[in-house]
Amino acid sequence: MNIHLPHILVLASVLSGFHNPVIAQEKGAGSRPENHQNALSDEPKRRMSQPVVLAPDDVPAYPAAPVGFDMLRGNIPHGKTDTVEYESKTVGAIRKMLVYTPPKYSSGIKYSVLYLLHGIGGDEFEWLRNGHPEIILDNLYAENKIASMIVVLPNGRAMKNDRAEGNVFDPEKAASFATFEKDLLNDLIPFIEAKYPVIQHRESRALAGLSMGGGQSLNFGLGNLYTFAWVGGFSSAPNTKAPVILIPNPTETAQKLKLLWISCGNEDGLIIFSQRLHQYCKENKVPHIWHVEQGVHDFKVWKSDLYYFSQLLFR
């Protein structure tokens, strides 16, 4: 397990001047508005101000998600979302996560698990507050479109004060997103597998996330193929490692992965990080889904990603 802090520190530098509407809208428990007007070096400013350049194959793999896919329906069974505490020896603290159990959940059934990660301005509540995965998944269950799974929404900021407060781009806070790899593998997953009736096998574990969490998912998922077989990066941020580091052995990765999902909005200034991984996979014959949809760096894109990504899991 290799943790590369420089990728995280570059992300803090770049995103501190990137107006992210997601962070601006995160108000309430576990999140707060942010004014990203910190001073930047010329290089991050230049990178973020560059126009998006799309290649011929930077196109949607799927149509727009159907109207109502993310709307609450009252006449269907609903899953349950709970706050759960676990001991993190990595951090030296009791940490919190959210756990979604599907409709008709039973302790007598073995489930696969999707670990779903948030961005740099959020915490374990970010998806629930802005993306409502519980609604999207409940609707998909009602339509019999997804396999049964538990969804874990952890806090990817692995430090004692893990709240999204103050300057979220502080280097120590940004670096804690890399530390989360150890917390995830050594503390969180063993806790889930001891507490819940889950299948303890790589082919029953998926890891995906948005922005910073997308970078984490690619870094940790592709870096731990004996733990995860399903990996998704939604609008992955600059913490994403270079493709040759993520996939040093394309043949082995192609053999072990059940799914690699790479997606981004076609107006998102961070698309270059997803584009370079897609091109590397394409050139090295690593099967993957490359989905470029209409949109920017926000939950409209990420909700659609979850809608399609979740339907492909554990099949």
C-alpha cells in the first residue's frame, strides 16, 4: 500500500481557487459554505482557466438519466440509513459513517458492499444531503434494476477533527484524504464485515466516489485489487495518481477488475484527469466504461453516475 501525499497537496493548491458550486451549497451538519478566493500560484490558475478540450470519443456511454430517477416515491419499499460509529486505530479516534441497508434487508442474507466517497468539501453527510443515494437506490430496487447491496458512506478525511470546517484545503486536512486508505482497509472494512452480513470477497466489494473521493477511489481501488473488483471515479480530482502508477501492469488489472468506471461532465475543468486515465486504458487495452455527460462539477452529474454505475455492480 503506497500513499502519495504530493498528489493530495497539489489538489489543495489547485482547488483552492476553483469555484465549486457543490461546496458552496453544502450547508448544515457536516458541511459549510466556502469562498475559494485563496491566493494561487500561476500554474494552478492557468490549469483551471484552460478551456475544456474534448476528443471525439469524449461522449456519453449512456443517455441522460430518466426524469424522476432521483425523486422520492411514497408507494415503494424504502431502505434505511443509519449513523454508525467505529474505532479507527489509524486515526486514534471513534469515527462516524453512514450505512444504507436496502429495502427488505435481512440479517439472514449475505450482501455485497459499495463504499461511496465524498469530495474535499464534504464528509459522510455530503452524498446524503446533496445526492440522496438512498432515493436513487430505492427507486432502482423498486424497478428490479440493481443487485442487493449495502452502501457505506464514510468520512474520507482521516484525522481526529474530521469535520468539513475552516479551510478544507489546509495541507494537513488534504493529506488526511490519503491517510484514509489505511483507515479504510485496516479499520472500516473489517468493522463492516464483522457487524453486517456481507460477502467477504473482493468481487463483492466496490469503491467509488466524486471529485476528491473519485481520486481516492481510483488510487485505493486500483492499488488494492485483492480487496476491490469494482472501481468508479466520478469527476476525479487532481489527487488522482498518474495512470502508469494506477495501472503499472495493464494485463493484471484487466484480469482482476470486474468494472472500471471513469466519468466526468463535459464542462468540468477537471476532466483532464479522467481523460488521461481513459486514454491510457484505451491504449493499454484495459476494459473500462468512459462516460462523458453534459454538465459541470456538481451533483447533477454525480447522481446520474451513481444511477448507472450502481446498476452494473455485482452482476
